[in-house]
Amino acid sequence: MRGPIAPPEACNGLMVPIVVFDQLYSFDVEELIGALERPDGIEQDRWETASEEVFHRITQLADNAGAIDEHRALNYLAVRYQAIYQETAERFGDNYRLTGVDVRPSRLSGPRRIVDVIFSYTHRQTDVTEKQFVRVDVSGEFPFLVTKMSPYYQR
């Protein structure tokens, strides 16, 4: 939870927000990927390459400090939802590459804040793009999955 701005004398002259947390995960990329369950039929090298691609793509999105709903959904998926890694590894095997990760408010939002996280995969030879998405509820302190990975059809 983000709190008030700390006084300058508390942080060597900097005015930065005070942050309080209820859970903390500490790991490196190798530990995270090692903890994921590799699906049957996917070679170890392809699994590691695809998993690292997903994790780095999510963590390198511009200014992801976890302060807005979109970033909270992405951060939740990166450490708690293995299906995004499995889908990407399977797509790599079918000659697709991960070309985009977008987050949009869901049409299902009402009193709850729900976002659609859309993963775009483009075929390396045909340039055909296919999309998969998941819905994440970011209303409370702890985001949670609303729908599992499914095909995404643009309207």
C-alpha cells in the first residue's frame, strides 16, 4: 500500500512515498522459472526461453512501479499465473513469437475493477497475429484471476 510522502530529512533529502506491504516475494528469474511446472512435450530449452521472454516483457513495460491497476494485474500474472508461460512456450514451438502485452479495462467492470490482459503472438513466417487473454480483478489489495487464458477476439 502506498502511503504519504516521507519528509526530506527521513530519506537524505528525497521526498519519496512511504510503502507498506503485507506480502513480499524475493526471487531471481532462474528461481521463478525453476518453480514453474514445465508442460509435457515441451523441451527444457524452449520452456526456459519462452518463460524468460514473458517475464522480461512484463517487467520491462514502461514505468511498471505497481502503482496502477494495469501494472498490478501484470505483476500478479508474472508471479502467480503459470498459464501465461505455458501458452508462450507452446506458441514458440508453433513458430510464433510474443509481440505484445496489452492491458485494457474489461467490459465486465462494474462495481469491481476488472482488466483484460491480452497477449499477442505473431507467426514468424506469415505475420498472422493471434491473441489470448485473461481477466484479472484488481479491486482489492490482492488481485485475483477472473477468467483463465482464453482466445481473444477483437470487436
